[in-house]
Amino acid sequence: MAKSRKTEKDLPIAIIGGGPAGLSAAIAAVGKYKNVVLYDKNPEPAKKIGAISGDSLIVAEKLDSDRFVDVYGDKYSFIAPALKSYGWKEITEQLEGMGIKVSSNGKDKFSIEPQDLGRLGELFKKTAESEGIIYKKSSRVTDLVISRGKVKGVIVNGITHPVSAVVVACGSYSSPKSGSTKDGYAFAEKAGHEIVPIKPAFVGLETKEKYGKFLDGVEVRDCLIRVSLNEELQFVDRGKLKFTSYGLSGDIILNNSAKIIELLERGQVKIHMDQVPDLSKFEITRFLNQEFPVTDRTTLFQHLNAYLPDGLLGVMDKIVRVHASRPVAFLSSLEKKHIMLWLKDFPFSIKAARPFNETRGVMGGVALDDIDPETMRSKKIKNLYFAGDVLDLLGPWGGYNFEMAFSTGRLAGLSAANDNGAGKKK
């Protein structure tokens, strides 16, 4: 009997998933356990992250753990142990140690620049192999072998591989075009876990108005939006908005897209954008009514340039019917009123969300009630662990979810190693 237990302890810890959560789990586990195998269904790790284009990838938020967990609302008590043990400092240090350059915005965000995203797969793989992790590429785990309350093995290409423990870190179903599947949810359901229904999040919104043809790429760095359903105000938020060929995107849209999609099922949704939230209507009116002699050639563009991006000023004639090149001295009272109203209330009618393939996250996933937040271990199967986006955890757009994936992955990997014979390192 003793020999059987020893043999079981020598079996590998299997990590399913080659993204941030899976890699973090594998590195943490192999630091304490001699035999760790990482199964990645893709030919290279970090495929979904590498597919992000055009924007830098925010990987961490410089907030103390108490403020950080607040963004997860009623789920803060679940995520707190992982984030408190492995926060932004540790994550940025680990990434730098992997050869991944992390830049700071000087305030509260750490990013990987677009030109470096394509190297992530190569660096993830190199790190895994240098740490002694057995990395299995193009190896999709299709099923778990569960018996008597334990995972006994994983099935890959029709072959069963015995295991001592399994960490499910294969991500959410967001952006399936980049290789996402529902495998993690299927594994959890087989183990008796509930799956909170999957809904799209972090996705752009199509508008009925066709402003995209002349505003595509214009970014408003600080605006306030009021979102209404059937003309009744639902919520207000403030942040960065970006115009696209189809409508709207940017942090403030991505963060609120899930709520807006739900509202769309109930009626007509409008977004009213306040382009100068720090100024009242009275202050703008007074600003526009400044006295200019008729000989003064200060244009509306020059007058408003401190408040609005050039791209918006350049299309005023199409939206407000007042050209930005008009001298302020020649504006009529009615034109000034139209400009003021446009600055404080630029309306958009939301038609639909962009296709599911463009989502960068989902709401829903493996329910948290049956997972121990101190270890990420299943309460139903004693050697099964979960980490990352496969869980029903979604923070705001930015570094929150990357940080969540790294921290829960590390906790799951450490727990799997400790529970399955830590100290048996090569």
C-alpha cells in the first residue's frame, strides 16, 4: 500500500493551458515538485495574448491589494488571497525576469508594448523549459479520468496519461478565433461544478450613426458617458473612448459592454457622451461668449483645441454644421448654443455588439462557491485546481484580469505541489 502511494506522488502535476495562468501555475509548481507537465493545445503558448493587435497589453495595476479587490465587487473575498500573496510588484518582476520588457505609464499601469507582444509565445516557452517544465505543444486535453473523488489521468490524443493532480487554466471562451474553446467548462462540469452562463464582455459596440467613416481612430482621453434604456438613465461612467469604423470602443466601452449588451435585450439603448466633464454648460457658454473683436481671426479650432482632440474638431461641420475654421468672433448665439450642447451631450444609438469572435473577455465561467480561495482547489475533487479566466471572475478592462490570471495560477500551482509531495524536486 505504501509503495502505491509513493508511485502516485511521483506522477506528474498536469497543467492544462499555456497562457498566463497556466504558465504561472507551472512555474510555481515546478519550484517545489519534480514532475510538472504543461499541456497546450496550441503550437505555441500565449496565442490569445499574442493575437492582440494595435494596443499595448496592460499586465498589472499599481494598486494596493485592498483597493484592487474592490473592483471585483461581491467576489472580492474570493480573489483576495491570491492577489495579496502575488501582486503587481511580483508579476512585473517575474515578467522582466522572463525577458519581457514592461513599461510604466508613470502612474498606475504597467504594459507590454505592441511590438513585443509577438515574442510572448517564444519567451513563455523558453521560460517553461528553462524551469524544468515538460512543455507539450499542440496537445489538447480532451477529457479527465475521474474516479473515487480524484482525477486519475488526462486524455490527450486518445491516450490516458496518469497524473497526481490537475490545474485547469485553459482560459475562457472569449475570442474563439484565437483558439479559445469551452474545454475548461466541460472539465469542471464533469467534476460536478456549476458553470455560470457565458456572456460576451470587453467588446466594441456598433452604432446606428455612421460617424465611423470620418471619426475612425479618434480617441477622447477623458469623457463621461450616460447610458440610457428607453430614455431612462441606467448608469454613468468616466474614462477613455475611441471611435471605430463601426462605432465605439475604448476602455469605457469595453468595461461597460457586458451591461450594455444586457440592456439591448430590453429596448433602445443610447450613450450620451460629455466631452468636457470638468466644465458645466454655464462655463462652456461663458467660454464661447468671450469677447473677440471682429478683426480677431482666432478660430473655433484654436479656441477649443485645449479641450478636444483634433479629430473631433475636424468634423464639427458634419456634426454641428459649424466649421472649426470659423473665427469665434463671427459665431452666432444659436451656433454657440449648438456647440455647447454637442460638447456636453454627443448622443449615439447602440445597434449591436461586435461579433463574439472579437470579445476579449466573458462574464461567467466556473462558479466560485465550490472552489477554495486559499488554494484554488476544487471542493468536489481533492486534486483538481482551477485558475485564471476559466473562473467566474472578470475585472475591469486593463491589467486586472492578467494580474488575476497570474496570481490565481501561482496559488493553484503552489497548492498542487504542496498537496502532492512538495520537496520532491529534482
